[in-house]
Amino acid sequence: MQNNLFWIEIGLIIVGIILLGMSLVPVRAIIQQLPAGKVRARWKILSIFIFIFLAGYIRYSLLHSPGTIHSLADLVVPGIFLGGAIFVFMVCSLSLETAIDLRRIFLLERETITDPLMGIYNRRYLDRRLLEEFQRARRYELPFSVFLLDIDFFKKINDTYGHQIGDMVLKKLATVIVDSVRELDVVIRYGGEEILVILPNTQVANAVELAQRVRQKVKETMLVEPDQKKYRPAIYITVSIGVAGYRFSDELDTARGVVERADQALYQAKHQGRNRVVSSTGYDNLS
């Protein structure tokens, strides 16, 4: 009887040790997916505790022999050990599955709101985010501006060098704009080669300054390197930008109205010679 109880105890401990060892697999996977920081450090600490538990289980098993087991009551402790191991394994496994599901949901959502070519937000995301920022500006009486950017003579680039080079220009342009604006600004592909930038908590005058910096940065940046074999020179472009802001004095002003004024200002920038920034407030020429 005692011998049977001993082997039952050993079996419980071995299963517990196996489960604790298996718990380290999802923990390691979670740690590899996390960026450096407090959360990752805490998961590393958890893995250390699992190692400590493993050592405790092994130590406990080495201290017991068949003569130390007298009744079923002596199996309470190894039973608790096994229950703890099951709990740790289930928590770690479920945590990994949850992390994978959340990542999958995030990637799917990102794909639905991201332009596949330019890597910035797409038109589908525009209406939702534009309305959110406009309503926040109206509710808290905060400034709100946008600017609409269009490539000058983009058709000529496509006709001369082909759509593949045109796509390279669009990708590089998106990168230049994202690197030139603030983190809180929202860069969206409005359509074709037009890009809309939503500027929360920004006065029109400051939006114009930012648009000017973007225009200058784009003008100075080589978007496609030269190719001597194909007799293709380096490609630089210029852009025209229309800027508009929320009119606090107009109770009927809307988010769409702000974008429409930016579009009108962009038309004026094109009409006045391109490669310039025009504000909707009187269509100021800001080349």
C-alpha cells in the first residue's frame, strides 16, 4: 500500500514538473514578441519563478522515499503541487493564445485602414478620424486644421518613366511627409496622388508653417535615384498644398467643410503656378 502511494506521489510530482517545463514555452514566445520594457521584464521575472517552482518540485521529490508515505493524506501536498502546475500552464498558454489573437485582430484592422502602396492611412479611415478630431475641437474649443497636398505634374512622371517609378515616388513621398509632421498628426491618402494631413490642436498659421516645411523638404529630397543603365536621371518633385482650419465663428462649419476649403486652396495653389502653399483664409500666396 505504502509503495503504491509512493509511486502515485512521484507520478503527481513528475506530471507537475512536466507541466511547469511546458509553461516556459509560451512564456518564451510571449517574451520574444514583446518590445523591451516593463511588461517584457515582468514576463522574464515570471519565467524565473517557474524555474524556482521546478527546483522546488525536484527537491521535494528527492526528499521523499517509500517509507515516508503512510496514507492518502500524505498525497495532499503533491496534489496541491500538481494543481499549481496546471494553473501556471493554463495561464501561460491562454496568455499566449490571447496575445496571438489580439495581434491578428490588430493586423487585420491595420490592413483595412492602411493604403497598401503608400503605407499610410487610407480613405476608409478618413471619415472616422476626421469626424473624431473635428468633434473634439468643437467640444473643447480647440484649434483644428488640415492641409491637402498634391504632386505637381505627376502624370508626366508616369508617362515618362512608367507606373512602377510613379509608385516608387508615391511610397517615398509618404515617408517624407510622415517624417516631417508630428506624431499626433494623421497622414491619409486622399485619392490618387493627393494626401490629406489632419492637424489636431493646430492653428491655421501653424498649419501653414508646417505645410511650408513639408513642401521644402519634398522639393529637396531625391525620391528616386538615377539609373545610368536606363538613362534615367534622379527624380525630384514639387508639391502644391492647400491649408484650411475650423471656423469657430461659424456654427454651421463641418469637418467636411474644412476639407473642402483645403481643396479649394489647393486648386488656387495649382492655378497660381504650383510648388506653393495657399491658405483658405483669403487664398494667401505662400510660395
